[in-house]
Amino acid sequence: MPPKKSPLLRYALVLAALLIAGIAVKLVFFSKPDRPAFVTATAAPADLEQAVLATGTLQATKQVSVGSQVSGQVKSLKVALGDKVKKGQLVAEIDSLTQQNTMLTAQAALANVQAQLLAKQAALKQNELSFKREQELLAADASSRADFEAAEAALNTARADINALQAQIAQAKIAVDTAQINLGYTKILAPMDGEVVALVAQEGQTVNANQSTPTIIKLARLDIITVKAQISEADVVRVKPGQKVYFTILGAPEKRYYTTLRTVEPAPDSILTDTTTSTTSTTTSATAIYYNGLLDVPNPDGQLRISMTAQVNIVLNEARQVLTIPSAALGDRDRQGQTMVQVLDAEGRPMPRAVKVGLNNNVSAQILEGLAAGDRVVVSEAPAAGAAASPSPRMRPPPGM
């Protein structure tokens, strides 16, 4: 027969069970709630920049299509793709046989008229002598007036013929000069210093200049590159010539090219195709409007090439090593121009504080007053497991920033 338990032991077990239950109830129903966690950022000095972003295309500062002003077969090309040429350098030749024959014909016509002029000048001298003789005979009543008038008419006719021949000689000289110019056009010369960026015609190809000037090669100046940046109509009112600009290219995104904004074109490219005001209003209402900003940059190493894409930053304002916090930490702005932020105290509790904001690029904001380096500001509340962070309503950026 098992021994009976002592009443004291039973009381002790019941008391222990009640104590455990009480502790469990306190932990479940009366425990101090956990302090909410926050996503924070530390106020620290940093460089700050406010810029207009634009996409640009690289172009040659000057590009010329070099063509032929006469028709004929391309006899030879004196340059290759990528060659650097000087102004006046021979770059191509057109078969000149037709132009040579035209010039010889014009020279022969000139010589013919000049010979006719010599004959008329000799006849003029004879007519002058005849007129003088008839004039003397008439004065002595030794000749009739009819003979005198005939001599006078012959003299005037000879003089008129000489004037006509002199005009024909001038016309023939112009024809010779034109033929010589056309003959010179068979030698294609570079109109400027540059690099051959395209060979449009090939040796043996026949070009026809009767309807339009055919292009033989294309020359471009690549020592200086022009970037045409498309600036949206929302940003174009904030930019002006002379502002600092830098851009990067896709092939070397880590390298920045610095320059200044040369000009902003007064109208978008669509003006080239718009014909009426009604067409313009219809077109612009359905499409975004961009204005071209032009900037030039030296290209001594030739790394920049035509038609490359550039990511352009037009700097509006900048500050060096100023106290900054994330823009998402800014709250509403009051009438005095101060903005509220939440700052964690020594115990990790968020406390409201008014600050004065300077430059704000919607990523980082400059703090002029109200914070010190090392202060921790609340950006948003920490998300629960598996949830995305969401900013507190008090943490939204102020309007207009």
C-alpha cells in the first residue's frame, strides 16, 4: 500500500501552480508593449546637388556633305574612311573629259568672235577713210550727197558691228570662265578641316548633278563635340545658358564630362514639321514637348563619337559638405518656413523638432538649423516581417520641394 502524501506537500504544489499561472497571465495580458522600431538616418555632412536631368545625343560641332557640282563618273577617291583632311585637300576626282571638251568649245568660240572683231576693225578703218573722203568731196561739190550718206551709213554700221562683236566676246569669255569652273569642279576639294565619317559614293559610280548635288563624302569636326540634350517643358524654365553641365556616356558611365550650357533653342523640333497653328495645338496636346539644350565639350582623345547617347545633368544649385538628411524624413512646413522632423532621443523615442531646410533635391535635403551632425531622424516606421516599409503620414515631403 503506497504511502499517503503529506497535506503540506499538496499545499505547496497548488501554490506553485497558482504562481506559475499568475506569471503567465502577467506576461500575456499585462506586459509592457514593445517600443515601435523605426527606419532612421543620421544627419551628416555631404555634397548636395540639384540638377535637371536630360537625355542627349552627341553630334559633330560641324558636319558637311561634300558633293559634286558636275555630272560624271567618280574617277578616283583620294581618302579613306576615318582619314583626317585639311581644307583645300583633294578628296575625289570626277572624269573630266566632258568638261574639258566644253571648255575647248568655249575657247574656240571666243577665238572665232575675236577674229571677227579684228576683221570688223579693219573694215571700220576703211569706212572711216571713205567717209572722210566723201565728206571732203561733198564740201567741194565734187560728190553727191547720196554717196556721202552711203559712206556715213557704212561707217555707222561698222561701228555697230564692232560693238556687237565686243558684246559677243564678253559673252564668250563668260562661257570660257564657266567651262573652266566646271572643269575645276571635277576635282573635289575639302571645304574645311575634318575627319571623313562617311563615303557615300565609290570609285566608278556615276553621279548626276542635274537634279540635286550628289554627296561624295561626309566630313565632320570631331575635336569638339556638341551634345543636343532634350529638356522637358517642365524643366526648361529653370535652365539658362552658362550653367554648369556634366554628362556621361553609356560606354563609360563612371567618367564625367564637364562643360557649360551654350544655349537653349527657342522652339522644339516639332516646329520644323508644324504647318498651321491648329496642327500645332493638336500635336502638342498629345505628345510631350522637349527643347534642345546645346553644349560643347572638347574631344581630344576621340572617345566621343557621333550619335552616342548621353545622360546630361544641368546643375541648378550645389553645396559642398553641408549637413544633410534624407528628404523622406521631412514633414510638413509651417507658415514660418520651418519643417518638422522626428528625432530619436537618447532612449530611442521619436521627438518632433522644427528645422530649417535649404537645398532639397527630393533625395537629400540640406539642414540649415535645428539639427546637429550625428542626430538620428526617423525616415519611416520599420515594416513587419514580410511587409514593405511605409512612411509615416508625418514623414511625407513638404509640398513644393
